[in-house]
Amino acid sequence: NWSKYDTGQSTDIRAVQNGSQVFIKELRSRTFPSADDVVVKLSGLQLTVEYLEQDGFSEPILAQKKEGLGMSMPAPTFYISDVENYVGKEPLL
């Protein structure tokens, strides 16, 4: 299924509709870099404001240990439905 928004203009390259069988086939035929080549791995103690000011945030960062991040994580039993219970389904922001 080629682009569902075909304007009828003749071009050599046509867009592929996301989720179509053609899109999935093309996606499966591609190779992607390993996450090890892309993700910066730091400890929570290394991930500081100073680090971000100096090195920026141009690559994904994985904090391998949460200690030192200065934040606490919710319990494993905390779900999105709990957030809805606390703030409502459609809060005004």
C-alpha cells in the first residue's frame, strides 16, 4: 500500500504508508546500529547537571544505577491508572 495521500504527481520515489505491509517489509530488511554503539552509559552519580552542560544530551543516556540521581522511583506495582486516580484522566496543564 503506497502512500494513501497520493496526489497523482509523478515522482520516482513514493512515500510508504506507516504500518502497511510494504513499510513493515522495508523496515525488517534494514539493519540498525547496536544500542551499545549509540547509548551513553553512565552511573547515576555521573549524570549531573554539569555533565549535561558540558557534554549535552545529543545521544540517549542510560543511567545504569539510580543511586545518585537524586530521585526516587515508584514501586513496581505503580501503574498509569494510579496516576489517573491522583490527577484525573484529563488534567489541565
